[in-house]
Amino acid sequence: MLKLYFEVAKRSFQRTLTYRAAAVAGLATNIFFGLLRVAILLALYGDRQVVEGYTVAGVITYTGLSQAVIAYLSLFGWYDFMYAVHRGDVAADLLKPMNLFSFWLAQDLGRAVASLLLRGVTFMLIYEIFFDLTYPTTIWAWLALATSLLLSWLVSFAWRFLVNTAAFWSPNARGFGRFAFLSVLFFSGFLMPLAFFPAWVQKLASFTPFPYLLNTVVEIYLGIVSGPALVEALLLQAAWALGLIVLVQAVLRFGLRRLVILGG
């Protein structure tokens, strides 16, 4: 069964790699907005060298990281499963000899890895031409970063899939999806580091899974969290990923009971 999921992920990886022109266009857009965000944040810094634990080099690196993972985490929205339900294509998925959620998870894994290589790593290499970026300094920091990136993708996919299950209850659930994904941009630390927000906003964000999509990855990369705080951050990421996956499976069962596909 694992081999089957691996093949699904591999095909998705290969399919994403074929869209090289789209990747180049996405890179150009990301670089433009990355430079724009740097200009805005540096203007906010003024003469200060450190703000809420973020150095000037750190906040520049933050803009690079947050732009680099847009495609990897599908931060601006993802409606593939929603469309599959509305079109009735999900019927074909249900005939496949594998769990429906796991099938889509494997597909998204291939897409995410390809996006990370095409647009994430490439973006950071190009960004280095414009700025002196900071990097993790130890092998353990890199391992923690890799673990956090994987967990952030799991949290992201589980949340995106949960939002998409609204299609079982609404013939046009994209409006709900837009609101849900806009919340991610605000509370994940994409617009600016969560540490820059008032304490009550940070507290509110801590009750959602959104900081564990991006903010945790950034803080681990920059070394803002370390030691016991680092372990706690990874455990919270894992807990949110597991909790969302369990919730999705429950909602999916209820949704499939309502599913009616006409024709065929």
C-alpha cells in the first residue's frame, strides 16, 4: 500500500515539474513582492537594529522565507478537492483501492516537494543575490528546520482539506474558503512576524493552527526559539497536525454520507 501512495506522490511531483513556465512567473512575482516587503519592514525599523527579537538581517530573511514557502504550503488558497466534489470527480477517487484522504495527501506531497524545489529553494538562492541572509548554524538546527517544514505542510494540508470539505454542504463553498485562507495569511505570520502584533493578537493566534504553518518555521530557522522552547514548538506543530487529521477524517465521513452524484 505504501508503494501505491509513493507512486501517486511521484506522479504528482513529475506533473508539477512540467509547469516550469508557471514556476518562473511565480518566482518573478515572489521576488518583486519580497523586495517590496523588505522596503516596508526596513522603513518600520528606522534606526533600530533589533525589534522583538528580529535583527535587520533576520527580518530580511523572514521576508525571503515567507515568500519561498507560498507555493509549498499553498498559502493563498487551494480548492482542488472542493472542485472534485462539485464536479463529481470524487466518485472516481472513491473507487480507488486507497483511503480518500491519504490519496489526496500523497498527491499534495508530490506537489509540495516539487514546489519547494522549483520555487522555494530557487527563490532563496536568487534572494541571496540581493541580501546577506542568515542561516541555521548547526546540524541540529537544520534537522529541526526540516522537521518543522514537514509538520507545517501536514498542518497546512489538513487545514486546506478541512476547508474543502465544505463542498459537501454547499454547492458554492469557495466564499467560505476565501475567508478561511485569508485568516491563515493574518494569523500565520505571513503579513509580518507575529511578534510584531499586539499581545492579544498573538494570544488569539495561539488558539489556532495558523502560527504552526509559517511563524514556527521562521522562528526555528532564525534561532529565535531554541532548547526546550524549540522542542515545545515542534510538539505543538505535531499535535495540531494530528488533531486536524483526526478532525478531517471525522468530517469526511459525515460529508460522504451526504454525497449524491447524478449520472454515470
